Amino acid sequence: MPHYIRPRIPGACIFFTVNLATRGDNTLVREIATLRRAVAEVRADRPFRIDAWVILPDHMHAVWTLPEGDADYSTRWKDIKARFTKYVGGTYPRSASQQAKGEKGLWQRRFWDHHLRNETAREQAIHYCWFNPVKHGLVHKIEDWPFSTWHRARTL
């Protein structure tokens, strides 16, 4: 069984990719209000700054900055995924392994993280988030995708 060792750097800026278990599913955009609720509740319990976020139908990318002295992003993702799954409900196909571990089958196990070491890397990750809907052919222009913090950044 693989053992994942994640960096634990308090106050880090981190780029994430989080996927649904089924490619082509559209639950994230269909249930966007539910996802926003889950994120808001987790942020109320365990604050973090959202530098960028884009929600696509079956996956999402985010850039977060953790508070000084706090390195626990894994619990935040676990809580977001758990709350979203609980609120959405429903049943999803599950492998024997997922059933044995009590997983609901909505999310891909784990997530991908990359610690950003400088401002250039942070800016590149933010641009990657915002450009992703264009890359996937969902829209022709960044501003046409409604599920992105690009809109918030443009008003600051």
C-alpha cells in the first residue's frame, strides 16, 4: 500500500487538484451552491485564504495560503469532501476496497498538491486555475466560465 508523505509547512501557499471518482461527471458544477456551502463551513472552522479556485464539472484546482503556524491542509480537504458528499447525498458505484473503507465513491481518493515556493510559481498556478476551462474546451475566454475566482479578482 502506498504511503504518501505530504510536506507540512506552516503558512504555505499550495496548488491543489481534486477530482471526482468518475470522469465526465458534472456534480461539482451542478451542485455549485452545495460546494460553496461546504467550503464556507470548513473555512469558518479552519481558516485559509483562497488565492484562486476554479470548479470544472468533474474536478477542481485551487491555490490556498494557510495561516501562519498552520500546515494542515489535508484535514481541510477531507472535511470539504465529506460535507459536500453528505449534503449531495445519493449513491455512487464503489469498489470492494471503497466499501471496506466506508467511502461513498463520489471522490477520487486523495488529491494532488504542489507547494509554491515563490511569487512567480504562485502567479503561474493562479493563471493555470483560471485558464483551465479554456484548456478543456468548456469556454473560449476565461471570463466566460462562471465557476472561477477570476471574476472576484477582476473586481479587486
